[in-house]
Amino acid sequence: MPPSLIRLGLIFPLTALTAAAQPASSTFRTSLLESWSFAYGYSSKGDLDRSGPAGDVAVQRVDFSISGRQPSTSGAMLVYGVNFTSNELDTAPGTPLPKRLAELSLNLGAIHRFNPAWSGSVFARPGFYGDFTAIGDSFNLPVLAMANYTRRKALVWTFGLNVNPMADNPVLPVAGVRWQFAPAWTFNLGFPQAGFVYQAGPQTTWRAGVSFQGGSFRISDNLGVPAPGVGRLANTRLDYREVRVGLGADLKLPAGFVLTLDAGMVTDRKFDYFDRDYQLNGDPAAYGSISLRAGF
């Protein structure tokens, strides 16, 4: 079968697998270790529905992280850092959503290689995840534990668990693969991004596939009773998820900077107050993002 048909055939299962994923902290990104990063993104306004119109929403996202790593005497690589992410929700009057879903967290962890084939890592993100109207009530401790098996240099398998006490499903399995099936082509299946990467040259990388934005947050603000038979939306939890299909590019700049651009369509948008059995489903929307990062 031609490689182009293989790539096309894999896009559809990628979309389905990512759409089925439950929210977790999408700031678990090993690519940001030992670096700083600043990003801005926008997903356009789309209608919300719950057995009828329920308002609309657009999302502006600002993300800043800085992290480093230090070898330990045990042979493990210790990870440390801090992250701030704010999703600003622009809603129509009466839409039962907070104005902000934000994260302020530490990035703590360890990475260890046991032998040429196996390595493991554990990351913890203690911090505050909520609407930040009562920040002290929003403490959470997501943990991601992974094992990597390198069958050969071009093929790496990942297995593990994601633990997020604030989410609807607090414990979820993690599985992924990184397969460099041609000198310039790599296939990634994982979280928060999955798809194909094409190394166009020393300074330019192209990407196509599925990505995720969202998380789990505590809502302290009193948003009222949105519908008959629904509990008051206050002092509760919210899972937010956007599944995106699009294109991206990484451009290496002088002095070690990397500029990343992404654009495409939000194919699935959900806001789920699972403790109140109240879920809002969003219509498709466009998105775009830009980020700048540099290593230490």
C-alpha cells in the first residue's frame, strides 16, 4: 500500500482515540523539560448545546512554563519547574461557565534509564486548578508514571498511568508509540498530541494530526441553577476538553529559539460538570496558536 494511503488511514483512528480520552493536565509535556516556553492560543466562538441552545463560548489561552533538571547520586534525572496556564472564557450572557479556568503548578519528577531498552519516569504537578475565585479550595495533585521500551532507535513504546484526583475518571491507562518509519517521517501516538511529523530540513519541522486542550478544575463561583433538576453549579468540579485536528510547524531561530505555529479545527468541545450531571457540548470552531521556547 502506498505510504500516503497508510498515513491517511491512520488519521481517522487517531481522531477517535483522542476524542475518547478524558481530561487530564495537558501541561505534561516532556518536550518542555530544561527550557522555558510562552504560548498564546485562541479557539473561536461556537454555540453550546444541552438538549437545546445553552449559550456560546470562545477560549483564549495563555501558557508559561519554565523547568530544569539535575542528575542525582542514584542515577536518576530530577525534574523541577513551574507552570501557569489560564483559559479565559468569552461567553454570551447567561452561559453557565466561569470566566477563567486556570492552573498554577509545580513540575516535579524523576527520569531513570534502567538499561538500553527500558527507562521510566514519574511526574507530579501539585498546584491549584480552578476558576481562581477561591484559590485555596482548588489544590490538586496530578501524577503521571510512564515506562518506555526502546525496541530499536526508531521505535519507542510508552506505557503507564495518569492519576488526576479532580477528574471524573481519576485513574487512566497511558499508552503510546513513537515510530520513525522513514528518514524524515515520524508517527506519534500519545497525549496530548498524536499524528505525523515531517522533518523538512535542519530548521523546519511540519506536523499534522490531533491534539488536546483542557483539564479538570474546581469551580468555586456560584453560577446558579442552569436547568430544572440540576444542582447549583457552585463548589463543584468541571472537566474541560477540546479535541483538535490541524497542522503545525516548528521553526528553529537563531540563539536557540524555537517558534511553533498551529492552526486547524476544534472538532469536539465539552464542558462537563460531572458531579451535577450537567454537560455542555460545543459546535466545531477554528483555532490557532503561537509559542516561543528556548532550552537552557
